[in-house]
Amino acid sequence: MALGQSLVPTHTFAAAPTLDLLLVPGGLGTRVPCPEISDAIAYIRATYPSLKYLVTVCTGSILASQAGVLDGKRATTNKMAWATTVAYPDVRWVPRARWVVDGNVWSSSGVSAGIDVTLAWIGDVYGEEVARGIANGMEYTRHEDSRFDPFAELYGL
């Protein structure tokens, strides 16, 4: 008997429903070219114009950059991966930020910053009381200042 969660897809990129929000996670898989990543980039590019919100976490910003949807926008990413991520010069990269909001695009640094940007987005869209309730339910100490970024200094940015 296997214990734990499993994620079972209900849609493909080709048959996905209309979305209001697309959350693009990062991780090691975002840094290696492969057909699945190319499909994700094409999906982001095609879907972005109809979205109300795009949220990237960590190196998910690499995929959004490659899709061209961050062109001309301010964004941030994981500080340890900064040198390879900022290779996309059409993005106005913000080195010292836990998260950045530019229009309907919300981008964050690493994984814990991804929790903070998600809670900030929830607070903006659904109200701070909802965001606070979620953070408390998770027993998560939230950083509410988007400029709080000790990892920028750690990685020399």
C-alpha cells in the first residue's frame, strides 16, 4: 500500500479549460530543455492573453520568460539560479525582492517566497482576512514585505 499524495491530471495542454489564474512552479525541471518543457512554454504563451493573473514561483519565471510573457515587465526569481535566469534580457529583473507585482503578473523568489506571493495574491484578490486565515491554518509565519530578501545578499545580488 502506497502512502502519500498523487497528482492525477484531468486535462492536457490541448484540452485545458479557460483559466483566470495560471501558477507556474519552478524547480530543476524548468532548467533543462525537453519536449514537456517546450509544451509548457507554448501553453503559457498561448494562455497568457486570456488570464486575469499569472503567478510564477522560483524558476517558473524561466518558463514565463521563454514564453515571452514577461517581456518589458518587472519580475524576480530564485536568487541561487539568478545568473542563468536573467539570461532573458527583455525582462526587467529585480534582484532584491521576495516577490514582484507588475500588472497581472506576480513573480517570486524561491519556494517559501512562493508561499508569500500566493498569500499576497490571495490577500489582494480575496482579502487579507482570508490570506491571514490560510497562513494561520498552515501555521506559517508570513513575510508581508515584498522587499524582504535576505537571499539577494547571500548570493551577492
